[in-house]
Amino acid sequence: MVDKYGTAVDPYTYKGTSTLINKLGIRDAKILAQAEQEFTELAASEIVFNDPPYNFQTLCDLHKLLFEDLYDWAGKIRTIDISKGSTRFCACEFVEREANKIFKRLEKENYLTGLGKTQFVKKLGEFNEFCLNISVSIAVLTLVFQAYL
């Protein structure tokens, strides 16, 4: 069975399903999605952000804080290549390298601080497009947005 991310054997999902293996033992994808939303909203409300610079470890730490109550693999690089529909994400062995490119670019652009709202939103959109290729957009953009505030 091919899962929703386009891999035939997925060590992150329950066998025969596309539901992520989780600490709560939830096997229904819709129920898990709701639990994930509730857990991550709570976790996000407790995050204390530091000022830049940010790096790949910052990203991993943020991912762990957001998802550690649900998933054993929170904060770790995935071990399989994935795609969703016709979109293929960065090969797992290149995720750290590609994320580091994003952080270097952010550093060069002073983490988008000091920009007017319109310019900030435009730049944020550019980073989102680039980040989608490695499937870390939400976490990276959260860091950037926090730096802007």
C-alpha cells in the first residue's frame, strides 16, 4: 500500500494505513489530526523564542517541542524520502544541508527584521516557496515571524 506521502513502506505509519504511529495509539487519521492540532497549539503557546541567530538545531528543537508529546521521532530528521501527490520533498540525506542553506540566506537577510509589513510579507512568501522543497516551511517561518515581532 502506498501511503499519502508516496512511499510503499513507511516506518512512521501503522501497517496498512497512512496514520502516523503516535504515543496515544490513535489509528484514525482524522482523530489524530485533531489531536495533533490541539497538542501543537498548546505546545506552541508555551514556546519561549530567543533572538536570532537560528540554525538547523534550532529548527529541530522547535519541531521537538511542538510534536514530542505525540511522536517519538519529533525533532529528528526523517529516515525515508517522501512525496505528496506530484510534489517530491528533499531526499532525507539532504534535509540538513538544504535547511542550512535557508538559515544562511535568512542570516544574510538579517532574519527579515527591520522590514516594513509589505516587504516582510513578500520576503516571507519567497522563503515559504523555497522551504516547501524541504518540508520545513512552518517551523522555519515560525522562527522568522517571531524574529519580526
